[in-house]
Amino acid sequence: MLRRRRAQAPETDPLVTLGLADAEPGHAPTATAGAPVPGPDGVTVLPQLAADATPEAAADAAPEADARWRRGPLRRLPRRGRRRSRADAAGARSRDMFGVRDLLSEASHGIGARPGRLFLTIIGTVLGIGSLVVTVGLAQTAAGQIASRFDAVAATQVVVEPATAQTRGGERATGRIPWDVEDRLDRIAGIEVSGAIAPVDVGDARVTAVPVNDPSAPTLANPQIMAVTPGLFDAVGSTVVTGRTFDAGHDERADRVAVLGSRAALRLGVVRVDSQPSVFIGDRAYTVIGIIDDVRRRSDLLDAVIIPVGTARHDYDLAGLEQAHARMAIGAGPVIAEQAPIALEPNNPETIEVQVPPAGSTVRESVQADINAIFLALGAVALLVGGLGIANVTLLSVRERTGEIGLRRALGATRRNIGNQFLVESGVIGLLGGLVGSALGVAVVVVVSVSKEWTPILDTVVVVGAAGLGGVIGVLAGLYPALKAAKIEPIHALRGGT
């Protein structure tokens, strides 16, 4: 081919066509055989020898041309070639790198290849996320219920007691509650109703509903005898089942009347008061005028026989009052706490202790915090179990797919491609478990709340965050298996892989 081209070339010396500087005016420049000349694109090239050059001339020109090649501009050609080759290789590698679509495709194939294992792995995450949502939801719902009941009852309750001091003989009261405590407390702004209570010591006297003492009858424990002022029934939120409660007239006259708690009435066999039944404390008869139930603030009254304070002072020498209870308007607690000791004991207000409820928001937050702490601990344990399940299954998948990893590495996949695939797989498994677990958790909270006639309370951020938390746990659980898969060498994987 070279000889044919040379034969077809024009008779003009090829060195003349290169346009060298030593050409004569009006003619194409000529060059010495083997000398480097500038080409049309500015790149220095080595001109061909003349067609009629002898072998001896070519041999003489070769050393000189080789020396000029090495020390002249031609030495830059290999470096340019190397730079161009490196750029081409880098471009090829960038074109071979997996994109996001390829990564998701490979990850979805790896996840769906073993449906049974996928189901068992997701169960762990579902239980963990579901437990977290259920615990937080039930904690918020229960806290809401407790807070609502507190707002309805405890937020309006005031308790007044004498201050106590520790002595050698035990704890002793340093103050006292006056007998006219109702009148004094009712004058304070914010107090709606008030009353006082004290236990009555009747000695060995038996409490029965019949006047006959039957020695053969089994001996039962006496119900407790309590002395109260007329306003206490309303102050503690009691409900009259039948009959009525005594009033200030009964108290002032020291009438022998009694009101029974529902459980005490059941023990004594008194179910009706229209026939004016009586209960006997020792040999003293007290007419039962009413039965109460559903005492919100002093449930011990349901097991007691209740008589007026005036009657207890007359019959049993009652020495003093134990407590005073009051129902206040919401928000009046600070004023009552400041004024009640002065109203009851002007000379020594420090001998009176007043308990008023804190702000409703404070109680609600404290209750919710306590419940959340308990349930969140259980949810954290469940999440830990789910994360360990994902990590174990992903690590097992890496071992089973060693051959596949080696083949992909041999075909050009990088370590980053392999690691990212397993990270995406574990993350998708965790996210699926989080979504399913959040949905089941919400359903459980709603079902439990409806069955208990509660109002379900569940923060939307908790539900969405729990689903996202499943994905985060999946990624964290798959981090170590992904790093382990990325470190597998192709040759070892292809030799020992399955």
C-alpha cells in the first residue's frame, strides 16, 4: 500500500509541500530529510524522506532525527496521549457507574427475591414501630383522660389541715381547725362550699342495725364512725342515693341522725329509709335519714356511719376536727392558699396547712411525662429488636449473595455500588415496616380508646415520624452488612461464592 501511494504521488519532492523556511522565494520550502517541520495544525511532525533517498542517507539521518525527537517539541506527544487516555478512562468509568434508577432496580430485585424472608424481617420492624406508636398514643390518651378528670375534680379541691411537729411521743398537731370553719372559709373569695370532718372514737361499742344482742351471731368489724359538718357532703362531691343529708339544724341541736355510706348500708342491711330505720352505736339509736354513694374526694365515707359534728361533741366528747375540705373556683388556688390560714388562725397562721391544686397545665404535663417515660422505654426495646432483626437478615443475605457480588465487581461495579445497594435494601425494608407498623399502631389506639369510651389523642408528627424512623433504623441496621459486602474482593467471591 505504501509503495502504491508513493507511486501515485506527484513528482514534486514531498519535502517541498511541507513549506519549510529555507525555501527559495516563490517556491515551496524544502527541508533536510529527517528534520522536524511544523505541520498545518501547528504540531511538529517528522517529514518523510524523499522517494529517491538512498538507504545510506536514511541511515545517516536516523540518529539525528531520533535525537531531535527526544529533545524537541515532539516529546510532548506521549504526555498528551497519556492525559487524553486518562480522561477517556475516567469518562468511561463515569458512564459505567450505576445511576439512581439502576440502584433502585437492583435493590428492589434483591428485596423481592425472597418474599418469605422479607415478610419475617418486616414483622420485627412492624412490631417495633407499632409498639412505639401504640405506647405513645395510649400515653397521650391516658394523660388526657387523667388531666380531664383532674380538671373536673382535683382542680377545684382544697384541703385544710393543722400543722404537725415531730416529738418524742410521735407526730403531734401544733394547730387546730375551729368549729366554725365553714363560716370562716365561705367568706374567702373563690370558695364555693366547705365542710369539716373528724373520726369519732366510740370505744368498744358495737354498731348494728338491730337492738337485740345475739351472742350466737358472728362478730363483724364495726364500720367507722365519722363526724362531719353539713357542708362536707357537697364539698367532697357525694351523691345521695336515697333519703337526704342532715343540715345545720341537726348539727346545732345535736340530733341523733345518721347518713350511711353505700357499702356500710349494705353491711348493716339498710336499703331503704322511708320506714326510718335506725342503727345502734352501743345502746344509742341513730335514725338513718339517707344513703350516699359516689364520693369523689373521700371514698372512705362509703364505708362509714356519718353523724353531725354537734352530735359527736355531745355524745362522744369530740375534741377537734381533723380536716376541712372546700370546693373552689378554678384559678382561685393562690388566693385561698394565702388567705385561708389567716382566716382560720389569725394569731398563728403558720399552724394551718392549706393544700391547693397546682395549675392544670403543670399537672397535665407531669402526668404525661411520667406515662411517656414508661411506655417509650418499652417502645425503645421493641425498636432495638426490630433493628437487630434487619441487621441479621441483611448480613445473611450478604453471605448468600457472595457469588453475585463477586460477579458484579468483576463486571465493573465499584465498592460504592455494592454498599449502596445493600443500604437501600435495608432502608426500604425498614421503611415498609415503619409504614405498616404506624398504621397498625393508630388502629390499635383507636380501638382501645373506643372500647374504653375515651377520646383518642395521637400526634400526627408521631405517626409520620415513626414511619420515617423505621427507614432510619433500617439504614443504620444495614450499615455494617453493606460495608462488609463492599470489602469483598471479586477473585475471592468468585472462588468461594455460591
